[in-house]
Amino acid sequence: MTHVLTSVAWPYANGPRHIGHVAGFGVPSDVFSRYMRMRGHDVLMVSGSDEHGTPILVQADKAGMSPQQFIDVNHRLIAEDLVALGVSYDLYTRTTTANHDHVVQQMFLACHKNGYMVEQTQQVAISPSTGRTLPDRFIEGTCPICGYTDARGDQCDNCGNQLDPTDLLSPRSKINGETPEFKDTQHFFLDLPALAEALGEWLDGREASGLWRPNVIRFSRNILEEIRPRAMTRDIDWGITIPLPGWEDNPTKKLYVWFDAVIGYLSASVEWARRIGDPERWREWWNDPEALSYYFMGKDNITFHSQIWPAEMLAHNGRGSRGGEVGPFGELNLPTEVVSSEFLTMEGKQFSTSRSVVIYVRDVLERYQPDALRYFLSAAAPETADSDFSWPEFLKRTNTELVAGWGNLVNRTASMIAKNFGEIPPAGELEDVDRALLDQVRAGFDVVGGHIGAHKQKAGLAEAMRLVGEANSYVSTTEPFKLKGEDQRERLATVLHVLAQAVVDLNTLLSPYLPHSSTAVHRALGGEGVFQPMPEIREVEDLDDPSRPAYPIITGEYSSAPRWEHRPVKVGAPVARPTPIFTKLDPSVVEEERARLGLVDDAEASV
């Protein structure tokens, strides 16, 4: 058994998540974590809501709410959506806890003590109309490197290069379009050049492992070539206090949201250990050199997970050119793999909440089965290239693959067993066609599992569904519905036993992808209880500061997850006439959903 840390990107608490978000971090991380638990590994899956930064202030103002009220509402919305989707966090928390504050401040002090936090003057952008500091991401302009006209003040999404607002040509505020003013101010910078050699050595090792997706390792190496100090504090009154004399009493200087957000993986692990009553248990995932850690996110966050967070850990560990002592959290493990996905687009357009090009997770789950969404996002996963969501394709995959493929196999298998025997029948002598199907399905554990473990989840799902197709072909070949004579009863029992065994094993293979329906399939073939454990929301108090508001967390007990292995069917298990596992969608939903988005087909527009 290996300790496996699944670190899932922290959703920003400025509103509910759309399906593009969960395609990148939510579903892939859950499929992987469920699979690794089934393999017997000790998985710790952590994340939470990212709640600091100027964008929260700006949007809270627009909503007529305090920042705390604003994030309280959105944190709960996000948590509810992730639970409804079935994402099996051990702890989903938030960055406005006293525990997180303490862990972040300890990390800052360790980096500072080792000489990797250096004080420098920086020009910051100020809104002329409000006098408020503008966050980097709220400033747009032309990229000086590639000429992209909508580059942000922290990064160009076109060429991927790290930027500062002062680098932009013709900068403008995203809030009101005005030209920002720049003024000098003192800030702490993470001395990335002093950590560049250590970062390079780590990336060399990761590239040599052959595990990382090529696009991620290439991007990570490119940003290493242009490395420079990065500001880790901001002029803002909403955030974590800088824990140094002369700074901690300054209400307008706080730690940068991207400094504290990535530390959330560590602070959430600490909070989880404290909440289970074993405060040092987190170290099994963070200090054990044999432990593995995987970070799931969209490609716009690669910089922070393959450069900023590893640099912070190296600085804490005293591993840069300045040397230093290992900090209070011990020798922290750097990421085993940064699992970054490309973007999911919608009807050929990039998701954009501000431009109303968006489909919220909550809206989909109110109208459709969660496993239908999980299936689509896995089958069309943007693993190494952008992929597109469209309602016609959602309808097609649901009806032809989930309903007519997997759902139909389960339904007719259970129906024939219920009608002819009422229980799982014993098998007689197997024929070649029977052995061929059983051997193929059993081989699927290695093939599908190998794909999921290598973060090729789309290929894993395709292989599982190929096996579903083989099982459906077996029905067509053996024609059990024609075996009606008394002298054919033993052969009928054998065919239905083989089918039941195939369905049981296929359910295990598909359960990381389709956890909600796996229990229904399990029970349809005589199983009892819950097949894949599901997450739940719990209301908790702050561990250290009773004055802070109580908040919901996501957690769960997942030790009862089935093993990733062939499980013989139980002869004699009762099987009743089943109800459909999946809901077939009426073609009219395409027009209805496109109308909700304000999309009109060319044919409609010409009428």
C-alpha cells in the first residue's frame, strides 16, 4: 500500500462552478482517487474554496455584500455542487480558516528565514476612480511577447508566459475599462532565480520519469527559462496578514492570494488530520519520500503548480542556492505529477462567465443524471487537447452509449435472469464463446486500470465501453431469449451466469467513472448495500477561532470501496425485474438547452 495525495485545484469562491471547471479538476481527480482506493492505496484527497484576493472584494461590492457574506454563499454553492457530482474528497475546506492562516504564515516565515523572501519595490496598478489596487487578473492589454490583445496582468493565455501588469501594452481595467495608474510600493518577492537550479533538477527528474503529459512538461520548462522574482504580497485589506514586525500591523498589506492558495493543499491536509483526532497523520503523505502526490487542474494553472508551489516547498526545505534549514513542516515532497487538462469549450466557444458563455454544474445536475455528465466529461476529456461540449453530443453519448449500451446490457441481463430463474443461476459447462467473453472482461482490470493510473482516463473509459460492446455482442451470438426448451435450460443458465459475471465485473471497471449508478447496477444483480461510497457535507466550527463563522466541509468514509479485481457472482442471489438505470433523453432537450444559452441554429436564424 502506498500513500497517495490527490491535490485538487481550489475553485475560486466568486460564484458556482461551470462544467468546464469540473472537466479539468473535478471528475479526473475523482476517477483517479476512486481507482487508487480500489487498488488498496491510502488516498488523501484534499481541496477547498479559494477565498482571498481583490476579485472577491470587487464582486462582493457589486452584490451589495461584505466579502465574508459573499464567500459564505459561494463556498456553500460550490460544495453542494461537488457533492452532487460525487467528488470524493477526504476534506474540502476553505482558505479563510484560522488553521490555513497559521500554515501559510509558517510557510512564509520559513521561506523568509532561509533568505528566499526578498523585499523589493514594485509598481502596482491603481484605479484612478476608486483609488483601489487592481489585481493582476483584472488588468488586460496586449502581450509584449506574442501580441495577443487580451493578455492578463499575470499571464498571457495565448503564449503562456508569466507577465506583470507593467509589461502589458495599452493596459486597461477589466472592471470599467479605464487606464490604470502605477505607483511604487514595497513588497516581498519569492526569489525564484535562487531556486531555479533546484526547480530545473526536479523537472529533469519528472521528465525522465516519462509520467508527465508532454504539453505540461514543455510548458513548465518554457516558464523556467524566463524565471524572475515573483511578488508574494499585495496592497489589499482582504487576505492573510504578513507575519513580520512592521508588516503585521499594516492593514493594507496582505499575502498574495496565489501564495496562500497553493499552500492550501498542505493546510487542508493538516486540518483533515486534526479533525480526525490524529494531528500529525498528514505527515504520512507529505514527509514520507515513498508517498506519491498528484495535482489536478486546468492548463491556466500550470505556472502555480509546476513553478510557484514547488519553489515555495524548496524554499521551505532550504534547497535553493541560498541553502537554509528545513522548515517546521519537515522535508516536504514535491509533486509526483502535475496533471493538467486543456480547456473544455462550449459549442466551439471558450467558457466565460462574464460573456454568459457558461453552463453551470448545478443547472445540469438539476435536469440530468450526475453520471450522464460524468460520463460525457470523461469520454470527451480535454486531456491533451481542447475538447468541446455541445448539447447534441451530450444527447448522443447519453442515449447511444450509456442508455443503449451499458444500461441496456444491465437491464436485459437482469430481466432475463429474473424472468427465468429469479436468482443468479449456476453455470454449466462453458463453451469457447463463454470463456472468450469472461477472459476479455477479466483482462480489462489490467488494461483499464493501467490507463486510469497513467491519467489516460478517456482511453480507460473507451476500453471499458468496448468490453460492454463485447458483452452485448455475446447476447446477440448466444441468443439466450431463444433457449426456451427444458433441454436447453442448463445452457440458458450458463449463458445468463456468464452475462451476470460480465456485468458485475464491468460495473467494477466503470464505477470510478459512474459511482452513482454503480450501486443501482450492483443491486440489480443481487448485491446489497452501497457499491461506491459517496461524499457528504458536514457543518463544522473553526478549529482555532470561534469568532469565525461555521462552514460546510465535504468529507466521507471511503474504506468500503470495492477492490479493483474480479469478483465471482454469488449463485443464488435474488434478482428482481429491474428498472432502467439511465434515463433516455428526448431529442427536444437539445433545442431547449440551446435556447437557454441564447444559441440559434443557422437554419432557425434564416426563418
